[in-house]
Amino acid sequence: MKLANVDGRAVLLTTDHTGLDVEQVSDGKFGPDLPSIYENWDGFRSWADQAPAEPGISFTRSQLGPPSPAPGQIVAIGLNYHAHAAESGFAAPDHLPPTFTKFVSALTGPDSEVVLPAGGQVDWEVELVAVIGRTAHRVAEDEAWDHIAGLTIGQDISERVSQLAGPAPQFSLGKSFPGFAPVGPWLVTAEAVPDRDDLGLGCAVDGETVQDGRTRDLIFPVARLVAELSRTITLRPGDLVFTGTPAGVGQGRNPQRFLRPGEELTSWIEGIGEMRQTFVAEQEEA
Ligand code: ZN
């Protein structure tokens, strides 16, 4: 099952450009907004499994917003792939990897234009994102998938100068400029992807592939991550968990490479879809 945010309304996809308007088809039982659907995820799933098989409405990519548009928390994880930890100059974590937030004001839909902060070094990090569908506090690893509504794509766009300046890294700030958390193009439930624990993911800059990995290489796979996080924090319906990026970020290259105005970043995950970001220079203040 695929669930999209089309102009703020929940749409159950029938193809990549048509779907059922949930509020209309459910006679107002669910929707139209996405947050109320995550609050009642189990009820929604039962209804969606019986939803009528009709093409429904048509939409375009420009109408898509983030599949969870108002998460209470965006949790993000660093150094969760061995090769990426190595390229970043760190030992792979044996405890829960570095955990930070991307502030909610950075969240956007799947296709967007992103302003490059002046004087910054802006990097790409394609990541599998889990959307929480049932409150998770102290859940066991073998029950964690029951608390996940589905999966989507995220770009953990990162400005490395501000991230690494000062006495201790500023992960949360350096990764939270406006538009630095594009997510989408829609949510796909775990049984609808080829293998929820082994999905190809990658991204390309102007058509040149820069990251190309598989989620089976996650040091803390999705279920273990959600279980470990839930020992400390309470994950709530609609919350997003960015699970970490594979190798190939610009900072880890020799020579280093960062995004430039006019470049296009395409990000994909097998069985989910793709997102597109274009980058523009920050306008000087008059
Ligand atoms: Zn990241």
C-alpha cells in the first residue's frame, strides 16, 4: 500500500499519478489530513485493505508534500553503515550510533528547490526513513516493525562548515537549514517493498551516481534502531526516523565535492521511488 500527501490530502495510490482521495472514498471516516491517519493507523490499514479498486483522481508530482507533514519529532542517525563511518573518519559504533534531530522546519516534499547557504559546503546523504504508526516506548526488536507505518525516502542534506564548527559537532543545526529534509515521494508499507531489510538506495548529482548502497548493510537495522531509540524516547505516530546514509558523501571524497548552484540531486530507494532537488545560491542581502 502506498499513501501520498497530495496538496495536504491523504491519497491511497492506485498508480504513480492516480489515487483514491481517502476522505471522499471513506465517507469522511479517515483524512483528509495525514496526521490524523497516523493517529489511527491500525483502523486506517484495515479500511485501506478493503478500499475500492478504482483509479480515482489524477495528480502531478508538484502537488506532493511529505507523507508525514507534521511529525512531532524527526530523529536522525549518523554513522550507521560501516563504509560511511570509515569515510567519515570514525570507528563503527557498537552502541546506538550518534542520534540527533533534523528540526521540523527543514521538512519539505519530494521535489524541491533548496537554497545553498552562503559560505557553506552542502552535502548529500540519501537515507531510508521509517514513519512511525503506533506509539513506541520500550518496544522489543521483534515487535518494532509493528510500530512502523511504512518506509519512505529522505535526504539528510548537510552543511558541513556549520556542522563541524566549534568545540562539539552541531549535527542538528548543520542539517536543518530550510529545505534540508526533503521526504517522499510517498509512504510504502513494509510488505509492499521487495525486502524491508534489504533495499537498494542511492543518489546522483546531475546524473552521476555518487551513492549506491543497500540497507542490508545498516549496522543497526530498522527494527533494532526503533527498539533501541524507544528505550529512551517515546516515538509517536507520524514521527520520522532517518536511518543513516551509506558511503559516498561529498565530504568523504578525494577531492571533496559539494553541491553547486544549478546542480540537480536525484535520490532513490528500490520499491519506493525517487525525489529530485535542485540547488540555488543564496541571494546576498541588500
Ligand atoms: Zn544522515
